[in-house]
Amino acid sequence: MATRAPHAAHPDGQRRIVVIDWKLPWEAGCRCDRLRMTVSAPPLITMACHCTGCQRMTGSAFSLSVLLPATGFSITRGETVIGGLHGSPRHHFCSYCMSWAFTRPEGLEHLVNLRATLLDDPSWFSPFMETCTREKLPWATTPAVHSFEGMPVYEDFPRLLEEYARGATPASRGPA
């Protein structure tokens, strides 16, 4: 999928994901594999969310997500239904097995938040930031570079996306 060195050390002391080659496109699928998706654009950022909503929808300590431009994401087979709270944001689930597949944030239709573990090969994934840590389970930890008690303020996103892009941009764009 992507070749990386996990959170390689940088002179500024920050941990960063270093990707050698994105090797796009990526394929993804739900548990029953009736819903198939393709990712054709590099991620904008990766994250873990500790909010109680994500805990309850995943049945785990947090959700793992890859934020993508909507133009680099497509459903290639199957259908989704809206689940979760049936409000904002729009959580899409496989219509058959009900796996939580992705989210389309309200007001940000140009973005898709894909559940990272649905990638056919999620081995490269590591969260760059974690959100809603004030709600996290006491034992839940991640290797995230940035941690927020809630969600980052809107004004922080350009800096976070730029930092992720600098640390996660492929050094080589050779053939997949």
C-alpha cells in the first residue's frame, strides 16, 4: 500500500510519518466485502478520535480515520446507508453488514473521512493527530504527533495539514 518508516525522528524532535511511496490507488472494503471503495489521492491527514460517539460506533476505544479529498474517493461496488445519529455529520455504513465505512463532514462536502481499518492494507497507517482526548479511556494511547482535548479549532487545520504533508509526502513517486 504505502511504504513508511513509523514516526521517524526529525531534527525538530517531532515524530512524523515518513512515506516512501503512496502506491495509489488503494482498495478498501467492509467486513462482508459487498461494499468496495477506491482511494486515488494521498491522505490529507490521519487521525484517531476518542469521543464517546466514536467509541460506541466502533465498539472500541477510538476510531481511526484517513481524511481524503472527495475527488480521490469512490464507491466501486455496493451501497451505503446513513447511520449513527442520522444527523450531522453523515456517517455511511455498508447496507448489508452495517460496517461503519466513512463519514462526510457537514459543510465540508469536498472531504471524506474513511475508516482506516477498511483499507485492504492498513499496515502503513498511524494517526498523526488524536482528538477528543478528554473523553478517552484512561488506558487508550496512540502514537499521534498532536493531541487535542476536543477538536482542533478550524484555524489550526491549515497548519496541521501542511505539517502532515511535509512529514508524509512521498520521497519517490515511482511506479506502484
